[in-house]
Amino acid sequence: MIRAMQRKVGIVVFTHGSRRPEGNETLVRFVAQLRERLHNEQIEPGFMELGKPPIPAAIKRLVAQGCNHIHGYAFFLVPGSHLSEDIPFIFEQTLKKHPGMTWEISPPLLDDPAMLGFVANQLQQVLRCQ
């Protein structure tokens, strides 16, 4: 009897990265909070540049934990060349040595209809203070 390989998903929450360490530390703390809230250790922070860990290191950490599908969660507001070209290239190059691995990258945050409500609520608070 042949069994299909069970899918084990790892998540890389990634952003560009900042020259300011406190900016990068914010994402690292946020990911730690996500791990705790979701009761899942297969969530890693990653930075395209200027921060640690870099995206390839985050992916490799998840592969080492037995993940066979990587979901890249983009902490980018709008589409651009980083999200459509640079990040996919990083994922492809990192995972090409791991046959059978699959991956995907989320759309930018402003593609999510919930963001309109989130921003509207924030601005409504500002407008009430007039």
C-alpha cells in the first residue's frame, strides 16, 4: 500500500527589512506572538534584506522541521517588483535543492478586503477626535 505524503506547512512571514534594528525586531516579536496564538512552531520571520534571519535561512529552518510546503506571508502593502520577481526568485533558488517541496506567496496586504475595514476603523477614531 502506497501512502501519499502528508502535507506539512511552514510559514515564513516576511518583509523587506530595515536599517533600523528596532524595525526588524518588531517583525520578530510579531511572529513570536503568532506562534503563541496559533500554537504552531512552524512560523518563521524572514527578511528580504537588511534584517536577520534572511528569507532563505527561515525557509531552511522550516525544511529542517519536516515542512514540505512553504507559505510565504508577505508583509507588503502593495504589489511591486519585490513581491512579483525578487521574492519568488529567492524561494525558487532556496528550494531547488529540495525535490517535492511546494511553495506559494500571499498577495499584498491591501488585496485583502479586511484591510479596508481595519484602516477605516483607525481613521474613524481620528475623525471622532476633531
